[in-house]
Amino acid sequence: MAEMMAMDNTTDLGREAYFADLMGHASGHPNDELLARMLASAILREGVLGPCLGLPADTFSALTQNHFPGYGEAIPGDSSEDSAAGRKEEIVDLVKLLSAHRANASKSELWMVTIVATACLGKDHLWQDLGLWRRADLTRLMQVNFPALSEKNSRDMKWKNFLYKQLCESEGIYVCRAPTCDECADFEKCFGPEE
């Protein structure tokens, strides 16, 4: 990593090079590859999370030490995020939803809760806002970290739409006017391709 930090311009290296470097430090946890993809994107300012993936600096440091020992805090940037300004209640609700559906198999699920909740505030598809490289990465993230939610999304609804629909239903709010998704005029917005 020291060689990478010596370079003036992070765009000289593609995200694949950052990803490979991160994976060279991976500790063998199920979330390593997904986090390496997010971090490689964040280094290049792709996605909405910023260099610390929406986590406080000390939490981010714990994440990198757990998943990529030796990579440490050499990732450029800081934890200053403004995407959550004015939307704290929304993040709290998303954190509650995701926390209630954790697999309870790894402490990194707690970090994923915050990362996913923060990325939900972005304007693109959730996989893009997370800095993942394809939708299949997000599906795997949900299966590994939130398997109960993954099973509930049996019709492959777009993940951000699905999570907000779960929030609405938990509050007893039903904003969809159609009796079923199949009859909804906005079906493609929820179930269409995300590429």
C-alpha cells in the first residue's frame, strides 16, 4: 500500500488494482471481497459513501484492521459525510430494520448495517451507491449479512425499493395503490433491470 500512497493521483490505478491490493491483505472473512470492492470504488470517489464508507473514523479503522490487516488507515480521505444531513431518522429506521434481520454470524454485519443504511440515501441504485460493481454483489451482500431480508425479496425487487417498502409495512403505511405488484403501473420501477 505504501507504493500506492506515494502516487499523486489515485485515478492512475483502476479500481481493479486497488481491489487486488486489498484482497492481498484480506483476512478470509465472508465480507472481505464485497468490502474490497466498495473500498476500491470509494478511493476513486465512486458511490456515495466516501472513503470511510459512511462509518466514523474509529469504526472504519476497526473494519479495515479486521478485514484487511496491514492495509490499515492508509486509505486516503476522511470520514466527513454530509449525505445524511437532515435524514437522521431515516437512517435510524433503516439501521433498525437491517439490525433486526442480521445473520448474527459476524461482527462485520454491524458495520454493514451502517454502510447499507447510509448508502440508501444516495440517488442511484443501491449497488451503485455502495460502490459495488454489479447488482449481483449487492444480492450476495444481502444473502450473507441479512439472509431473512434476502429470502423476503423472493421476487427480486430492486433492493432500495424493497428496503423502503419493508419500512413502510413495518409502520403500517401502504403507499402502493395497486393490490399487487403485478397490477401496479410502476412495476418496472421496482422490478426492472438495474444496469
